[in-house]
Amino acid sequence: MAETHVLQPDGESAGEPWRFTTEQKRFNLWLNAIDDRGKWLYSAAALRRSKGWGKTPLLAAICIIEFIGPARFSRWDECGRSIGKRVPLPLVQIAATSIDQTQNTRDMIRGMLAESPAEREYQIEIGKGLIQFANGKPGRIEPVTSPSRGLETRQAHLRGLR
């Protein structure tokens, strides 16, 4: 979905369809690995790479996929491949201890969506702080802040929901 609906926001390829690098694809596949029942194998992940590797664009693309979908397991097809479905109420939160720490990711998301096929097809309203569906459909991408202890509690709770 991301490579057909989202645009490269900057650089030499600005305005062209977004493309994951091979390593970004591999990370995303492991991040979303499922067992034979369609349940996630991992409840948490970490990606540590040097500056300039593409961590922020990867995170932005993952946020957009979670928002638009398909981002959840639906069923297996006749060839044994997993088929995805959209999240009914996509609430994507970019969390940090300050709003400023979420700025780069939010800017990248806005750049990837602005004037993209996804913006038109899914009727996305791209605000400075909030990204939502223009037609009133529930769901949003938003920044959140919390002291680190509160974030740990929230993350533990979310892992339990996965």
C-alpha cells in the first residue's frame, strides 16, 4: 500500500512513489510477523541505525499503513498467503516526552501524504498536529506526550492488547 499510495517527501525523488529499502522491508516484515493463527509473534521492536539511515521515513510509513491499512491479519488465501484488513478505528499515536520530539516524524508523514493518491482516495485531512479522515470517519494520527514512566505503563498496556 505505501509504495502505491504514498509519495517520497524530499530529496532527488521528491513527489515520486515512496519506496522502502530492502532493509526497511525486512524490518517491517519481522515487525509484523505472524504465527499460523495470524497472531503477532512480537509485541515490541527496536531499530537502531545511524543518522541518515531512514528511521524517520520508515516510522512515518508504518504510521500511515496503520492509519489507512491493511494493517491487521484477516485470513489466509488459497496459496497460504496472509490477507490483511484495515484497522476499524485507527488511532496512531506518535509518543515522546515532548511535542518537539515528534515533529520530524509528523513532518515526514505530512510530506508523504500531501497531494498523494492516499490523500485523495482516503479523503485525508492533513493538519499541522492532527491527521484524520475529512469525511468524519473515526481515526487519527496524533502526537502525544507523557512522562517516561507514563509511557512505559501505556506501552505495557498496549502490548497486553496485541
